[in-house]
Amino acid sequence: MDIIEFKELSINKLKEQLTQHSAFYLKNTGGELFNAKNSKDKVVGVLFDIMSINAICKIYDAINEKNKEKFNSILLKDEYKFARFLDTMWDLVSIKGFTKEV
């Protein structure tokens, strides 16, 4: 499984992982988010599964060119904006037969 640094994250990298059907760990060396304590037995970072990668790519493909530029230049470079995007993305996802309890 790949380990990708947050500063190297791009929509092309996400699409590459999607075509390979490969999850990855997102590592953010020196950042405040997407980190875990270092251990000899564990990979450091946050796991991104295929469903998450697919959702991000579908959203990206659906937005206009101006917003794609913003997505690439701001969202994938600011750990807090990216985390907020992920939270919002999964809040908007609904699965038939399941309801979100409040």
C-alpha cells in the first residue's frame, strides 16, 4: 500500500490510485492533521479507501474549471480545508436503507 505525503497530494495522484484500485495512507509530516504517533508496527497517517478516493474524484469531475483550479490550489494544499471538505463530503452521502442518527 502506498504512503503519500499531503504536500504531494493531487487530483492526478488520486485518480491514479483509483485506476489501480489501491487505497493509500495519507501522511502529513510536520502538519497538525492526518498524523498518528510513530510506531515500529504501524504505518503513520490516515487510510484513504477506494470509496473515499472515488467520491473525491467524482466531485472534482463534476465541478467547473474555475472551481477545479481552486480545488487544486487551495483545497489540496491546506490541511484544514481538506479535512473540512472530507467531513462535508461524507455528511452529504446517503446510503439507501440507512439513516444518520442525530
